[in-house]
Amino acid sequence: MHGFTPPQPSRFTRRNFLIGTGVTAAGLALYSGEFARHELDIVQRPISITNLPTSFHGYRIVQLSDIHLDEYTEPFFLERIVHKVNALAPDLVLLTGDFITHGSLTFIAGKHALHRCAEILTTLTAPLRYAILGNHDVAFSGSMVIHSLTTHGTPVLINQYLPIERNGDRLWLCGVDDPVTSHPDLDLALPAKPGGPVLLMAHEPDFADHVVAHPRGSLVDLMLAGHSHGGQIRLPFLGPLILPPMAEKYPEGYYRFNQMQLYVNRGIGTVGLPFRLNCPPEITVITLNPA
């Protein structure tokens, strides 16, 4: 007769739980900090525009945003991004702000990071590229960021507009000063009688509400923004954990407001912590099509 074997006590202890939890947390931090933060997502986004001139049918625009070089975005990563953008062969590259990070780490090396960022962007091979400032750029030194970018061949639009011309056709590219830290002026940034499509760059996406409410807002066909980083960390069923001011209503992707369309790029870099989860860095490829 076999003897009765009493049930063995569970080996699951508080110590084992804490060790397992610690290993899981460390693994998640490693994944989100080293792998997910470098997993580029190339988003193809067709945009239909009602009054698009024939010469701009199929016109391709790459949007990059929130590079935040050097605090957490390594120069090699930006170089890799530029290489991928060049392989896409866009007609125009638009950079929607925050080239560096304003904060304790960049207080020491900010000038070097800014110069290096502007230098790497000179290797973009698209025929045209333009930029606007973000809140970190202005907080660091708007004039210094403008000087560094422009002297490296990247014009910066501050409450300005200019024509993009192709085979006798024209669309208008506009850019406002940073809405959070400066004084955006849509009266200066938008043409009164454009006679063609209007594209507007504004760093903060929630500024779209101000554009729509402006007397010339109905003239804007497409607004491009960044700033949100998509939340950086997005949990299932919860969405983005933290969104900055003026990026809470429109955190990422495509939105429509009657005539105006809005696209919000998740950005390249990170702020606060060098983590991304379910929210990869983004290169947006916008293809203009007639409505």
C-alpha cells in the first residue's frame, strides 16, 4: 500500500514575486528604452485636396518632428532616419519643431547638439526642406535654433508663408511661431487670397482649434503638427499615459475639420524618460491627391 503524500508547500513566495516582477520590469524597460525607441514606423498617408493643381498630383511630402537630439536621440539614429528619408525620395521635407531638448542635460551641451542636428539634416537630399520651431527650441533659444538651421540650409518659417511652385502651378506653405511659448500670428502666417492649396505647420496639434476659428482658417487644407510624441507609452485599452499641454485633444494621426485636415506625427525623440511602448518613432509620407 502506497503511503499518503501530503501536498507540498508552494514555492511561490513574496521574495520570488518581487524578483519576478523586477525581472519583468527590467526587461520591459530594456525593450522600451533600447528596442521600441528605435523601431521606426514609416506611415504612408494619402491626403486628398479639393483644389490641388495638376502638377502637384502625387506630390510627396515627408514630415519629421520632435527630433530632440542628444538628450536621448543619438546622432546615429537621426543619421539612420535621414538615410531612410532619402531612400523615399520625397519632393519636400517638413520639420515640425523640437530639434533639441530644453532641460538640465542640454544646458551643458545644447549648442553642440543643435549644431550636430542641423549638420545631419544637411544630408537630406529632397529638393526642398523647411522647418518651424517647437516649444523646446524656443525655451532653449529660438534665435540660436533659427541661426543654426538656416546657416545649414534649412529655412525656418516664423509667422510666414511662401509659394511652392511646380510647372507653373502653386501651393502655399505656411508656418506659425510656437503656440505654447511664443506668439503665433495667423494673420501673418496665412495668405489672404491664396488661390491654391494651403499647408500650415504648427508644432502643437490642439492649435488646430484656433486655426479653424480664425477668419482665414477655412483657407487651410492641411495642418501638420507634432509635439505629442503620441504619448510615448501607450497601454492597451488605456491609450497614451501622458500628453503635454496642447496635445491632449489630438494626440496622433489623422483628423478632419470640415475643409481643414490635420495630421499629427508621433515624432522621433523622447522627453522625460528614454522610453517608447506601443508608440514607435514615425516618418510620415504624405502623398497629395485630388479630391
